[in-house]
Amino acid sequence: MSDVLDETYQRLHRTGPEFVGWLSNHGPMAADALIRLGRGAEVERWVEEYAQRLDAEPAARWPIREEEWREPLGDPVRLGDWCALFTAQVHREPWTDVLTRWWPRLLPGAVAASTHGLIRTGHAVRALRERETPQRLDELAAALGYWAARWQPLPGQRPPAGTADVASALAALPAVDAAGGARTRIARLGETPAWPVSLGRLRPVQEAAAVPEALDALVDAAVTGYGRWAHGNPVMLVHAATAPRAAALVLPALPVQLWRATYETAWAVSAAITSAYRPRDAGVAEPTPLDVDEVVDRAVATRDEHAIKFVEVARESHDRGNPHALAAGERAADLLLPS
């Protein structure tokens, strides 16, 4: 199925990372998820339908010199310029070198575009670790370019310094005012006194070697939380799980000295999405009578990109022993089914 993924990347490379303003292009990520779910035969038809909604790729206008990267960081007007910079770099030098150099620069703005830059990067890195092709290099460049153009710092961020396990820390997060879009809600976290305190409650990871397991635990907690809170916003709360999972996908390609910062950022952005969109009342997901294949089938049948991406993560969580993961996947399929 690797050829299917490359063909999909080739086709979607002509489309931009965003469409209709701020909406993120999920095409490459959802196609990747379909393949991983064993539904590769669905990819061509799904992409054909989805691509009709997309805009053309942005044109480059003013070249970005790497030594001057700080000024255009977070400037969406420079989206085409950022994509051009990364395209040139990943085809000129080893992609792992590009990733390692830029990761510490981009990480503080990982909440950008509701974490879609990070998520798309995670999918691209996983694909490149399996097989390096020109199409996969282009996909990584698009992901990094999108992240850089939409780079957004997270207010009130502080490192974990408490004693709470990740599930308890996630459950204790404050729910902010539900008015406004993503950028407004994220900014509102900085005006919420309980927000930085809640971030600090998490027990820190002391050794880099413990980060992979800690990221898995974070993803599992966010998947479980989706089952409880998804009625608050079934689309946006998907990213509380898919963002840290993307960080886990990138981790093997990074130097070990970057692992702890990656975990701390993954926790912060997952917490931010949770606080911004969780409802004040939590409904508990009922145990599901469905098996794994039935849950996957229901999610794929929605044709919804978020349901497809979430159920891949939920299935992985189930495979790690999370007893709530299938119920969360079923809930995503129910809530994201087009009316």
C-alpha cells in the first residue's frame, strides 16, 4: 500500500494546507490513516471526494532566508514562502537533519492551527521512516511549512512539576468560556488563573527513556477523555489525542535530548485543546458491544476525516489495553456522522 500513499501525496501536493480560510487540509493524514486501518481500497474514492473541497497550493512570493527565520514565523501570509523553504531543504540535505534543526524552533508554537502542523508532521515522519520517496519529502515540507506559517505560542505554559498521573491531570483541567474560535479560546487560557496551575499538576518525566511510554499514556487518557467529553465539540476534541500521538510518531526520528521537551509540549497542547473545548458537564461513554473491525467500519463509513483519524488512534490505544478506547471510537463515529 506504500504506492497508494505516494500517489495520494502526489495528487494532494497540488492543494494547499488550508481551504476556505482556516480549515486544515486533512487529506494526506486521513488517507494515511485509511491505509493503516486496512482500508487502502477506500483511499482513491475518498480522496476524489475530499479533493473537491480544497484550494490550490499557495504560491511563494518572498524567499525566506533561514538566518532570518524568526521574523516570518507565525505569519500566515508567508505560507507559500515557508513551504518553498522546507521543500528546498528536505531535497538538499537529509530530512532528519532538517527536522532536528527546526523542531526546537517550531515546538513552542505547536498549538498552531489547532495542532494540525504537528499532526501532519507526525504522519509525514512516520511515512518517511518506513520509506524515503520524493513525495514523502514534499509532504514533510508542506507539514513543516504549515506549522511555521501558523506558529502560535501557548499562553501560561509551564513544565510539569506535580504529582498527578496524566489521567488525573487531564480530568482536573478547567473548562474555559466556550465562545469564539480556536485562537480566541487558546488566548483565553492566558486569562484563566487555574490554567497554568493545572498544567503544573502533572508528574514530570525524569528520564528521556520514559518518554515513549509517557506519550502513550497521554494519548490513552485523551482517547478516554474523548468518550466523556466529545459532546462539547466532537471535531476539536479529536486533536487532544491525535496531537500527542503525532509527537510519538516523530520521537524516533529525533535526538534523545529533545524527547522530554517534546513530551512536555505534547501534554501542554493536549491540555489546551481539552480545556478549550471540553464541556462543563461530562457524559460517560457506555461500554461498547462492538469489536474492533465494527468500530473501524463505522468510522470509515462516516467519510469524515476526523472520525477516520481518531479511530486509528483509538484502535492503537485499545491494542495497548485501554478498555475505554473502542467506546470512544464508536462515539466519534456516532457524533461525526454527517446529518
